[in-house]
Amino acid sequence: MRSGVRLGIDVGKARIGVSRSDPHGMLATPVETVPRDLRGDADLARIVEIAAEFDALEAIVGLPLNMRGERTLSTDDAAGFAERLAARLVPTGVPVRLVDERLSTVSAQGHLRQAGKKTKQSRSIIDQAAAVVILQHALDIERARGEAPGQPVTTPEPPEEETRT
């Protein structure tokens, strides 16, 4: 198991849940809920700040496939967000990975319900709880397989300028 704090990211339409692991990669805990900025990049900037604050080894973004493992509009949104995040984090040495997150929100809601929290009261923390589920799943996969979970997000290479002769 690699040493270092990992961030877990649950991308939603209105909010982004953020979690982190301990430095040994054993346990995921909630960090904060970042408001989604669909017109700008304040959400990306805040997550980059969090990554720097915790000296993150990597960021794990949940990829919400449907129950048949197929892509949806939410999948495309999360993957697009992960690419924009990677464009900011990879140059700082923090890779971004996508991990299948089917049922993470449902699981998080169940845990909160068991703790006596009502869904309406816990909207602001449900995203953090889903990020915890995503990250814990990724940590468990890495521990079981001995390799980084999911798939790396690559940033597109800038096009080479043509030289005229």
C-alpha cells in the first residue's frame, strides 16, 4: 500500500463532496462540501487548495456508471470534471483517477439514516458521505490488489504549433 493522503471526490450537479484518507491509506473521512460552479472554476480552485493543504498523493473521482456498467449523462459530467481537475492537479504532481462509484450515494444515505439523520437535513453532508464511500472503496481495492485503483485521467497534450518555412 502506498503511503500518502488521497482525496475522494463525489461530483454532483449542485455540490461536490470531498473526503480524505489518513496518510497510511486505511480510513476515509469527510472534509467538506464544495458548491459546484457551473459557470466558472471556483470549485476546481477549492479542490486544488484542499489537495495542497493535505499534501495529497492523488485524487479519486467517482465515476457514476448505471447498474449495467454503462455511461450516463452523470458519467460524462463526472469524467469531464475529472479531466478539468487533472489539468490543474497533474502539473502539481497529483494524479487524478476515476473509480466506479455505483451506489455510493445510496450507500451514504443508508449510513446516515442508520445514524438517525434525515435525508432532507443532511443534504450538505450526503455529498461528503458519498465521497467517503468512494474513497474507502478505492482504498480497499488498492489494499486487496496491491495496485492503484481505477483508471488514470490523462490531460490532453496541447497541439503542436505548425512551423512555416
